Amino acid sequence: MASSNDSIKKTIIVALSLCLVCSIFVAAAAVGLKPIQNTNKDLDRKRNILSAAGMLESGKSVDEIFETVETRIVNLQTGAFATEEEMKEAGINVATFNQQAAAKDPNLSIALKAEEDPASIKRRANFSAVYLVKSGDTIERIILPVHGYGLWSTMYGFMALQSDFNTVLGFGFYDQAETPGLGGEVDNPNWKALWKDKKVYNDEGEAVIQLAKGGVDSSDPKAMYKVDGLSGATLTSRGVTHLVQYWLGKDGFGPFLSQLRSEGVQ
């Protein structure tokens, strides 16, 4: 009996020792790989920004191309570029600013009521990074981060606009978990290509760009504001419409883009 007890005790000790050793190795690997993970995450962000703007080039690295992109912080409460004082007060570093994290911080975001939240984001950060491609002092392209809820997931993407701040240059999602073959078609290059040259704002300055159920009728006088909906994915299509109208509208980048159009860039 004693021998049996010793055997069980030894087995438990060995098992616990192995667990401890494995956990140490796993923790060490996680810490050691963290810088690489962060580098890859940043590279992926840059690649998606450049992809939305149609700037990826064969033979050039992402970092090399991204050197032509200027990152700025926008104060969504004022509709203007954030001042140094505002960023200092908010503790914002342009290079490391994380809008998703800021949206969860009550000090850096606002809670949205249901009637204010068509994109179902619940909280909106007070500041956002935007990405500018300039020629001298003139903005040739601007890339804006957008997100909102589809059927199953929050979809995160970038929309690029031409220098009139109204015509879509490119649009795509980099993070979504919609139904493959249905809502997941937001990743389809053919569908993303349909956004190019569409208009965001009508003559009254309202963000009216939307997905059209059943496809766009070319004879429709409002066809310039419409993109083919996703077949069999009504809720995802509705989510895309809501999120682009929200972020390009009066509670998102609308006031900022309107200021750029009327006053130019400083």
C-alpha cells in the first residue's frame, strides 16, 4: 500500500513539475515574441491602409511606401486636427494611438444612446487617427478608419477618399467574422472594387452612400451613391450602410471633411 501511495505521489509531483516547466516556457515565449507580434500587427495595419488607398506596389516594401503617408490625429468633437495641447492632455502619442482602446476608456470616449448609434459601436472615441497622402500642402488622398456591427461581428476597415473628400478611392475591411460566402463577401475584391468613384455626400452635404438591395440600377439618378448589396446577407449589408453613413456623417468625420473642403489644409 505504501508503495502504491508513493507511486501516486510521485506521479502528481512529476505532473505538476511538467506543468510548471511548460508554463514557464509558454510565458517566456509570449514575452519574447511580443515585439515581433507588435511589429507584424503594425505592418498589417499599414498594408490595409495602403490597400484601401490603392497604393501597394510590387517590388516595394510596405514600410517604404508608408513613408509617403502622414498620420494625424483628429478631434472628432471639434471636427479639426487635434492640437498639441489636446493630445498632451489626452495622453495621445500619434505613433502608438489605439482608437479601439480609446473607445473603451471613459476619459477618451463618449457613450452613445441607441438613437445615436446606427453602427452599434456603443462608444465612440473622442479622437481618431487619419492618414494623409499629400503633394506639397495639398491632400491627394485621405484614409479614414471605420467600424460597425454586421450580423455576427464588429467589422473594422478603412475608406480612402480622393482630394475632393467626397469621392471614394477604395474601401475594405481588415477584421470581420461574417458568414463565409454571404456577409463574408465584404472581403471579395470584386465587391470592394465597386466602391471606387462612388460619392459619399449629396448636394445637402448628407452622407447618403449605401448598399442597394438587389443591385444598383444604372438608370437610377442616385446610382452614384449606391453600391451593390451582398446577396443573401441583408443584415451585413445593412450594417455596412449604417457604419459608413455614421463615420462619414455628422457624428463621425463629416464635420472634419467639411472643414477640409471649405478651408483647405493647414
